[in-house]
Amino acid sequence: MSTLHFDRHVAEQPDTVRRLLTDPEVPALDPERPIVFTGIGTSLHAAQIAAGWVEALTNGRVRASAVNAHDLAVTSAVQPTDQVVVISHRGTKRYPNMVLCKAAEVGATTVCITGVGQAEPEANLVLRTCPQEKASTHTVSHTAALTVLARLVGALLDDAASELIDALRDVPGQLERALAFRPSAAAVDALVHDEGVPALIAGTGTDAITAQEVALKLKEGTYRWVEGMHTEFALHGTPAVFRPGMSAFLIAPPGEDGGRYEDLSGFLRKLGARVLRCADDDHADLRFARTHPLMRPIVATLPFHLLVSEVAREVGSSPDLTHFEAEAWKAAFSEVTL
């Protein structure tokens, strides 16, 4: 099966971030007005990261929310004072565009972060990221959106975001180094020979969002069932489905996490599960480059992209086509409008 386009897009990430450090020009939103970041799937994960950056850099003084674009379009209200930032890979999906229309109707400020293409979202400002990916498992467009979002947060918070912007400048080099870090044989084997047992990915803080994002990439690209969640969540109720032989990819925290990484790791090992470590050191099963904690959402996804590629080649899946090469999947989706 094909990983050709997927592999190319993964490798494009360092240069894409480097270009987006200065282009496009981003606006300075109003920190005194509500900011709503919104998207679906991977784009929702980017929205959650952006809202988290605002919260962390201002100690909660500036309030930003991340809302699923489906819910914002269908059930939630948009206020005239809101500043709505829509993230959309292609700019063509139904609910993100419904959000833009809904926001425009009440006079809210709208910004759309999307890829380069023919789509013209109806926003006050459209910020373009990178050319459309030919692989359906999106990688570089997510990294690109996060880069633009970081710059948007930087313009919003000015001096309060200097730490974020300074750290962002180092990301291209960090991504270049990380491309050389191959997944361990144990990490690849954990998914190749999963025997139909779902795998777990867990992390704390923004790493929990990364866990959800890379779980989605593994589903799309390897056709394996993988669940991403917060480390604390994984200790509540979830252990009822832990079992011997299952695989767990645990993202080591950059600082104090109340000992929960060790608690979860120990719990899983006692049950006979395979625990794979994701960290920024030589001993990690999935290694990412050392980076500022604020940049982990951009940098820590890359080793999982490399894992998708290696597993796909072993099991015959296609991150380029995400199961649409199979007639049953193609037929089922022909009746669904995204």
C-alpha cells in the first residue's frame, strides 16, 4: 500500500515551519474580547492547543475556549463580541464553514486558518498555511496550523508570549533532527502484532491532546484501533479494559505530573502490558527532539508519524488513502458529506 505522499509530507514539516515563521502576516486580536478556537478532528486538536497556550501564558487572565465546530455550528451560540478562529485543512468542510456564516450573521470577528487551495472561506481574514496534502492522513498541515496559531497567540499577547515565539524559532531545527530518530523495533511490533487488541496512548497537559492527535493518525494510517487520553483519565475506570499483551505508548512528562506517569506505567506492567516510552532521550521507544514545553505539541507528534509509516509498510495499510482503497469504505463514505 502507498505511503509515498504521506512520507513526503512528514519530511516537509521543518521547511514548512521555517517559512511560516514570517509569512503570512497575522493580526493582533483583542485580548479583552472572548476568543473561540474551533475545528473538527485534527483541527480541533490544534484549537485546543491554541486555547491552552493562551491560558498558560496569561495564567488565565485572557480567556480562550476550544469548541468542536459541529457543536458550535449546530447547538452553541456565537456572540457579537466573539473572535472566532476556525481551523480547517482544506477550507471545504460543512461545519467549519457553517460556523463562519453563523459568526458573520451576528457580527463576530472571524479568522480562518487553512491550506493553500481554491476554497475561499467567508472569513474576515484567511491565513494560508501550506499546499493541500495528497495523503488523507494529515501531518504537515497540522504542524503548519499550529505554527500559525502560535504566531496568532504571539500577536494577541505581545510581550506575554515572547517565550512562546522565541521557542517557536527553534522548532525547524528540532524537527529536522527528529526525522532521523526511528521508532524502536518494539514500538513497531506493538502495532504490527496487536492481535486485534486496542492500544493506548497517554500524556498529561498538552501531551494529552497530542495523545489524541497521534492516536487518530495511527487509526487513519495503520487501520489499528488506538485510544489517546490524559494519563489521569487512563487511571479512572479505564483499567477495567487493560489486559496482558496490550500495548501502551506513554508520553513522559516534561516536568512534575504528580507521579502519574510512573503510576500508570507500573499498573500496566503489573498486568503484563507492553509499555513503550515516548520521550526526548536516547532510551525512548519513540524519541522526539528536546524542545521547550510549549512546543511539544508541534515536536512530539513527529515520531508517531514515523511510526505510522513503518507500521503501514509492515501491515499493508495506506496512510495516503485511509482505507478508501477498499470498495466497502468508499461506498459507505459516498453517502456522507463532511
